Amino acid sequence: MRFAIPLLAALAMTTPVACGGSDDETVAPVPPAQRFLTAEDAPGSKPDPVETRETTVDLDEFIATLSERAIDPDHEEVTEVFQKAGFKGAGEDARFFGETHTFTAPHVFSSFIELESEDGATSALDWLETDSRKPCPMSCAVQISTFDVDDIADARGVHRIATAEDIERVGTEDERPFDSYWVGFTNGAFVYTVDLHGPPGSVSEDQALDIASAYYDRLTAS
């Protein structure tokens, strides 16, 4: 997801949400600037100088961007899911690995979506996972599988890979080889995702799990 208008200040004014404990207990959500991966979460990574951090509180902008970036979305379905879930805001950030930034270097993307409730967050995560597991509509070169995320309750893991051999055999001319490990989880009324992405062999499931676990531990630390 990429958003055209940064609205970090607006997101900072969202109301507190319940986070465990008694029914009367509320805590402020994690501050917006802390909702993204850090160098401590993803050792060796640096902020992407090109795909810079973006946020939005506009549902129409979010739906339009998500519809462009998702694997095979139905616009009406996307709109219905996130309207019912009570969309409040979202953001995405990118980091890269290596001394110098290149578009082919391994990257890790983090995102959050704030909804009105924990049920809304679960519904949104269900949709994101379902879309992540869909085949690419224009190619048969992408292999899709799931993996366990044992350290995070109800987290989802999806692996997508397209090798040069598979692209040559059943892909399209404009495809490029890639390897992607996606992890999604909820924390209260928020959905968080991590997408570790790079050329085949440059990223791994263990690396994605380590990053996601560090991210989750920081977000849920009391």
C-alpha cells in the first residue's frame, strides 16, 4: 500500500482503545511513529529513501491504494469489508537491506490499519490473508504456501515465490523473480503486517519470523 498524503499528525489524535484487563481499563494506542518497523526490529535495515513513509485517514484513498496493490481484489468487497470493520487510519513504511539502496535489494515493508474494534481488526486480517493467498490473475509462475507463526497468537504467514525458471516456463514477459514472506497479526483494534521481499535466495522464512516477532514484542510491550 502506498498513500499519496501523509497525515501522521491526524492519526496521532485517534482516541484510546481497550487493550485487555477490565472492561473499564483503556490505554492509548502505540504512537503513530512507533507503528512501523525499526532498525532494532529488522537488524541491518535502513529507511528506504524512495518509498518513504505514508499514512492516511481517508477511507476512499485507502481503498483505492489497497485495490491497486492487492493481488486480486474485488473493489466492492474491499469497500464493504473495511467499512464494516470501521476503518480509522492506515500507514506503510519501507526499509532496505544493504550498503546502498537499489530497487532489487531485499526490502521489508511494514504497515498498520486501525479499525474500530478487535473484531474489525480480525475481519480485516482475514481479508488480507485471503488476498495474499490468491494466485496472480495474469501469471501461473508464482508458487504460494503458508507457514506457521508460532510466537504470535493468531498470526498468519504466507510465502510467495516466482523463480526465473518458473517465469520462463509459465510466466509473462514483464515478470521478475522474487521471494516474499508476509506475516499479519492483530493487536487490539490494529492490524499489522510485515512483508520481507527480495530476489529468490536473498530472504528467508526464519528472517521474516524474527522480524515479525521483534515487531510484535515491541508493539505489545507494557
